[in-house]
Amino acid sequence: MSETFLIARHMGDRGTAILKTNQREAIRAIRENRGTAFQLAVLGGKNINAVKRVYGEYAPYHTVDSLDGLLSHVKKNSVSN
């Protein structure tokens, strides 16, 4: 069974925030945050460790506990860059 993860990243950041969520919430977050200075995407995988192992070579993943934590990670880094 595959799980759904929402990721957020900003160009030039060291790392990508990742949140385990459901597909409906992930799509809603992407729709509500169109046209921003950061990127949101949905990834699927067996579990969070599998996702980190497969996609982690591009940037380290930082697990967050909520959608607010995910968005604050990239918004904070967007301002400083």
C-alpha cells in the first residue's frame, strides 16, 4: 500500500520539508499555494523512509508534523534567499 507525502522546497535551500498526508489534503494545499516562490509536490511511496531513500539524493528531507510547519519551512527560507 502506497502512502502520500507532500513536499515543499525553495530553490537554493538545503533540504526539502516532507509531510505525510492524504491525497485530498495534498492537492488542496497545492491549489491554495499556486504562484508562490516555492514548490509543492506530491510523492507516493511505501513509507517515508522509502521516499527519502529514493528521492533523498537530490536534497535532504526534513520531516514536519503539520501543513503549517511545511509551509513555514519554505516561506521562512524564501524570505532569507
